[in-house]
Amino acid sequence: MLWSAYSSHEYLKSPEEIVGDLRNASLAAGEIVLLHDAHKGTVEALPAILDLLEEKGLRSVTQAELCGRQVRPVPSSRKCQPSTV
């Protein structure tokens, strides 16, 4: 699966620059936005990115939802647990 939009060199950018890059991208339903959670600026930009998607009439979904696959719920005991790897 390939992405449709991303913020080039996001590891060097501020959250505002990342959001600006995505604001200028022509996003539409079904597009995939590549984000790396290893970059602090991306993590900090995420709330504004989600707001931007909403402004454009879009929402975030999982890869499985995008592909129309049946999604099994994650047991609540496994949600948001830190990785042990």
C-alpha cells in the first residue's frame, strides 16, 4: 500500500510546517497520508492534522477500514499498552 500525501523531510520541520504541507496537498476520500510517529513534530502536529481533515470533510480510518476489511475489536486490556519489544 502506498501513500498519497506526506510532509517531505518531516523530521526537520515544525508541527506548523507539517500541517501547512498537508493543508496545501489536495486530499480526498481514500487518500493515504504518511506520518512517522518517531518524529516529535509529527506527533505534536497530529491534533491539528486531524482538525484539518475534518475541515476538508474527511476523517481518519485504519488501513483495514480503508480496504473494506472486517475489523476485529481489540480487547480493552490490550489498547494503548506500551510495547515490550
